[in-house]
Amino acid sequence: MAFDLFDPASWPTRRDEDWKYSDLSRSLREAPQPSHLTHIQAQVADFNGFYWHCAGDGQLAGLQEAVRQARGRLYLDMGDFGLEDGVSGYQGEGRIALAEGESLILLEDYTGAFDYAAHTTLHFDLAKGAHLTRVVILDEPETAVSVRQSYVTTAPDSVYKQYVFATGAKFQRFESHVDHAGHGAEVEMHGAYLLKDQAHFDYTTRVRHADINGTTQQLIKGLTKDRATAVFQGRILVERGADGTDARMHHQALMLNDGARVRAKPELEIYADDVQCAHGNTVGALDEAALFFCQSRGMDEATARALLMQAFVVPVAEQIADEVVRDMVLNWLEHKAGGFYGL
Amino acid sequence: MLNIENLTVAVEDKTILKGLTLNVPAGEVHAIMGPNGAGKSTLGYTLAGRPNYEVSEGSATLNGEDLLAMEVHERASAGLYLSFQYPLEIPGVPAMTFIRTALNAQRKLRGEDEVGAPQFLKDIREIAKTLKIDTEMLKRPLNVGFSGGEKKRMEVLQMALLKPKFLILDETDSGLDIDALKVVSEGVNALRSPERGMLVITHYQRLLDHIKPDRIHILVDGRIVHSGGPELALELEAHGYDRYVNEAA
């Protein structure tokens, strides 16, 4: 649901079904102060070596122009910074439309420092045969409150892929709504999370198959440690007549200790007859036998745990087709997994 | 080299090893044979430090160092290598990454320099070739979807790279066809040296045709009940363990 960050009366509450496990008003008690410190750069990225040139106007509204200059690869670098007294807030909205057959790799990097609240909304409109791959890194401070919403419309034969990698925050929610056009259109919405301490991460996805012959694939893998909480809410709605739909949703989580939490709500709502839909959801613990095997070969416990943790989430990143972006994400995951055990 | 005295071990409150004593000098290969449930694998796991294996009595030292006082990874760095009967699958970790992480962790603990990627690649390719392991396989997650023979060849590859002082081979022949058994045995034999000791745990005499032991010990109900030369294996193959089981009872 849309809401105004600066108007607490409009905030979603736990009485809203989709916000049952993530309580915004508990993390953000009052409206934040509008921020002047938000840093937004849309950069045309030559990922090969990461040289880039600034091409945006510093606002999310300028995204379409940045895409025009980007020649298929855009790096969106967004950092929020808190004020010394009180919580600062940023709210922004942007739109990217891809023309027929156009393709784009969008790397979104959300970072920041101190106490801030951010609410960003991105709209993506894909024309026939357009290809969009979003790789999102949510590497925010533990004091942050952040809600990232996106609304996607697809057209026949278009491809929409999103990969979200998150370490959580005081409150962190990534929400995607996709209108699936079917007719050969493909949607993939994957994700991986590594949460520790008090971190909260909520990954909510909504896909609506409105027409025939569309596919949706999801693989979400994550870990929670300490007192961290992960929420995964995935809903795939297949409308009457959307025959030939093929939808698969898988969520696999590891809880590394008692006290860590994982809340999963996978939903398939099917009104068509001739469809293939599947979902799987597993929550377990780290494999102690594998841990012993690693240690018996000489790895200390921290190294072995970090290696196995990283190995658990790596399959998500390995699906990224672009080699440079994939390697960047793999390095980031290795660094974050090591950080869990002070490496 | 390896000295075990009066080792008594319980797993989940059940005593499995009941005062086991065994000495394997450097340069020798000893075999442990015995019926199911005698405690063969428990011995290997206890020496390697598997959690929940409770030692209530006895000692185990490697070159005078107290193994039982060490953490699992410290035992590896001290030179102990347990080759698993069922090597574990490690999804998401390429074999090469796994081995290099293990090698450098051991070297770090011993105060040695890490092995750089180029040298490591050179070493691993060379050894993989002798074990008939395809280089592509080294990029795949360790043991995931590997056949029994491939897993055991991976175990030998790790031994050859980690260069342990003492090897325990737990039922290394299980799951191997005759060709794989030959390749694996040749790999193990190549590691025999005057400075290195080996303990071969096996059910059948078959493996000992390929890895010839200096001594054979018969383990029944948690104790070594008989020791002898290589000829003992043939006798066991002909008459079985019954005689020793009845004596122990």
C-alpha cells in the first residue's frame, strides 16, 4: 500500500494483513524530519572496472533520463544520512519505462549512516520484449528504517528479474508488485538475506498473472542469527483464464540459534484450471555434520560456519547472468558472512 | 607416532570403546578389522574430535601431542587426517575453494605463509591428474552429486594436498568398484613414507590387497582382541570373526 512517510496517520499498521509481521510505527514513533543529506546518483556504469559518469539530476525523478544515457547498464547509488538530533527522512518516487525490445541491468545500492527513515517507490513499465534485471543491495545501518516499494507492469515476451540481497536494519522492507502480462513474459524474483543482532528484514512479493502462458520463478534463501527476524510474504495470484501459467516459489531459511526468527507466508491463489504452480518452504538449522567435516579438515569453527553460511545463500547470486555484477555480489556475500563470526 | 592407551569412549551414554590400546609407529600402516558395531568408526571419530563422543578414560597422542586436549581443527593442523566413510556434500562451496580454505587455515595455525592461488592451482591440477579427476569437477560444489568413487578420490586429493602426518582411512573401500579401488589405493600408497603413519579401518580383506598393512588388529566389542601380521587378513577372510567374537564374549 502507498503511504506518506511524513504523515503517521497514513502509515500501514499491523491490522493491515500485509503488514502483520512488520510494525512500522513501532520502529518509527513519529514523523521524521525532511532530510537534506540524501545522496542519490544515477550513474552510467561500465561495470567492467566500475568506471562511471554521473548522469542523473540527483533525484529519483531523473531516472528515465539516466536510463536513456545508460546504454543498458545503470548504477543507482543511494545513501541516506541521519541528522544529529532526531530522525531524518527521505521520500522519493521514480519511473523507468523500457521501450519495445530494450534491455537494462539496474544495480541498486542502498546504503547510509545513523538514524534515518527512507521510503522510495519505483515504477517499472516494460514494453513488449523488454528485458529488465534489477540487482538490489540493501546494506543499511542497523539504526535505519527503510521501505522500498516497486510496481512493475510487463508486456508479452518481456522479462523481469529481480535479485535482492539484504542485511536488514531496525526496519527494512522490500516490496514488489508485478502485473504479469503472460504471453511468453517471464518473471523472476529472487533474494537472499543475512540477518544478525536485532535486524529486521521483510521481503514481500506480489505477482498477478492476468493472462495466459506466463512464468514466475522465485528462490529466496536466508539466515537469521541472534535475535534477528526475517519475514517472507510471497503471493502469486492466477486470475481466471490465465491458463498455461507456470509459477514456482521456494523459500529456504536457516535459524542459527534459538531466539532468531523466520516468518514465512507463501500463498498461491489460483482461479485458472490449466496451470502448474508449486511452492516450498523450509526452515532448518546449520548442518552440524558438515560443520564437523569442515573442521576436521583444519578450518576453525568461525571459518567453517562462515563458509557454510555463505554457501547456503550463494545459489541465489549464481543465477545472475552478468558476470561482473555476479562477482561483485558474491564478494559482498563472502564479506558479510565472514562478518557474522568476526572474520 | 600414534599412541592410544586404554581409550574408553561413550556416545549418547552407550560405551563403545572399552579400554582400547594401540600404537602405530611412523612409517607403518596398520589395519583395524572387526565386525559391525565393534567400534571401528567410533575410534576414527573420537581421534578427530567429533562432538558428543565422550572420552571417560585413557589417552591418545600424536608425536607426543595430546590429541584429546585439542579442538577439532587443531588436530588437523597437528597432522591428523580422517578420511570419512561417507564424505559430506558441501553445497555451494567449489571443491577447490574448500580445499584451499582448509589448507590455508591449517598453515595459518602453524604459523606458515598462505599458499597463493597460482601455486595452489598448479599443485591441485597435478595431483588431480594422477587421480584421474577432471579439472572441471574441482569447480563443482564439493561432493554434491559425485559418485561413491568420485567422493573417495576427492578424499585422497585432499590428503595429498594437506600432507597430514597421520592418516585414518575409514572404510575407504566402501562404494568403490574395482577400477576406482585401484586408483584410490594407488593414491594412498603414493603417500606412504617413513615419516607418515596410517590406520586403515576396513571390513573386508579386499582393500588390504591394495594397501598392504604392516600389522593387523582385530577390534571386537571396543577392544583390540588380537594383533598379527598381514597373513591375519587371509585367515579372517576364510574363517570370519566368530572365533574372536566368542572369545570376547
